[in-house]
Amino acid sequence: MGTDREFLVVAHTGRAIVTETMAAIARHCADAGVGMRVVEHDIAGSFRGKASDPRAVHPVDPAELRSFGADVEVTRGDEESAAGCEIVIVLGGDGTFLRAAELAYPSSVPVLGINLGRIGFLAEAEANRVDAVMDQLIRGDYRVEQRMTLDVSVIVDGDDVIARTWALNEASIQNPGNQGVLEVVTEVDGRPVASYGADGILVSTPTGSTAYAFSAGGPVMWPDLEAILVVPSNAHALFTRPLVTSPNSVIAIEVERSRQHAIVSCDGRRTIDVPPGARIEVVRGARPLQWVRIDSDPFADRLVTKFDLPVTGWRGRQV
């Protein structure tokens, strides 16, 4: 493309608000001479239902984006999609953010989320701020933080690594189809900690502590904390409390040596089959995810806003 700067936009398309937000981004990019990439998957939708139906699909049309003067490239949605981009902009909820992170991670391109979903805990801004956000991005008025990730390996026969992947939120070890009880032993730094039957077990980052791990009873962890969280899901044992370990710990989950298969799902997007008797090892990721910040709001404020927590009666420090 003929521009020095490019933004990749990843969107959960289908709703009018997404189409409108994409158009707003295209106008800003056109005015600033910034190239815009969109993912083939995101423009492949077709209109369904009656026009009056709010659930009807509104596909994104690259030709319409180009009509604003934007230089628009369509990418395939693979590991090269974000290569050379300055930022990946996400329009949608947390699921869309995790899909965008999958595209940004191989090229270490920073990601910024604009929430068009329900909660959007991973998003940095809401849809009604898109114009202000784009102004900041185009001015370069933002900073980039690093968010801890996890590297996940599946091992058989002692040291034979049969698969590797990574996670931003969590690695979830469970039975295929969530049927039956999974018998596992949890190990931390080479020592056994607990064995139990459970629906599964989650190994999470601080970023993922407000997601699946939170629903399973884990604690909320501030995202600038570096640690690994281990949360059993509906375990049948005396000791089933969540564990918060060092970021340098090696967490291992051993599956019993019966005919019981398992799966490990990372961020709900990358799934590996785990044969009976296999071992899943989880360590701090060698590569963090680059995360765009455009404001300095405390994490506590985001927690209260996203979860609608009651804070009535708070007086604060008296000065």
C-alpha cells in the first residue's frame, strides 16, 4: 500500500453500529492518510432477515469504505494479517478481542479494543468515543503496555511434546464435550499439590482472571500483576481452592492413565486433544501481548463500571 502507517481493523460484523463505526474509522484514516486493512472473514457476511429486524446482518463493504477516500486492503485473516501494521483496532466484545489478539500476536503488533459488545472487559474504550479514540491514535497519543501470556505444551511418554500453543486469558483443561468427571493431578514446580475429579481446571493470566476463571470462582487480579492463577472447576475434593503462583512457576496438569481423553482450550480459540496419561505444562509466555492504552483510568474504576459494583457510601480519603 502507498501509506507509511496502517491500522488493521478486526470487527464482529453484522450489526448496524459496527458498520457505522467502520465507516467512521475509514473517514479518519482517509483524512490522515493512514492505510486501513480489514479481514476477509469480517466482510463475508450477507444480509439475513427483514430490514426492520434489529438482528439482521449488515455486512461491511470495502467499496463503501473506499468511498470515503480510505486506502483499504483486504487480508486473509492469517498470521501475516497484522505484519507491518502500527495497531490492530478491535470492534466488538471480548471474543472479538481474542480473535484479533490471535492475528496481532505473531507480529507483536499492539491491540486496542473498542467495545461494541455487552461487557467488553478487554476493551479500552466504548463505541461512543470512536472519534476521540481515532484522533488520539492518529496523533500517536497512546502508550503500549505488555500483558503476560501463557505458553502451553502437551507432553506424552515423559518428554515427547506433541503440541504447543499460547493463551492470553486462560488454558482450560476439560473433558471433550464437558461430559463426565476429569481425573487430574495438579503439580506446581515439580511437586504434586492436589488430585481430584472435576469438570476441568483453568490456568489463567491476570488478564484472564475476570473471564472464565472468575466464573469458576477465582479471584480478580490486577492486570499489572505478574502471576499464574490455577482454578479448579467444580472439583470433588477437600482442597479445591484457587492457587496464585509465581509467574516463573511451571504448572502441570496430569490426566489419569485410563481411557479418558481430555482437551486443552486456549482462549476458547485454539484446542488441542490430550490423550490418556498425558501431561499439560503451562508456563509464562515467552512473548507478551502488546496492549494499547489511551487513558489512565484505574483498574478499580473499570471493575466497578463493567460489573456494575455497588460503591454507595464510599467517602474516600479525607484531605
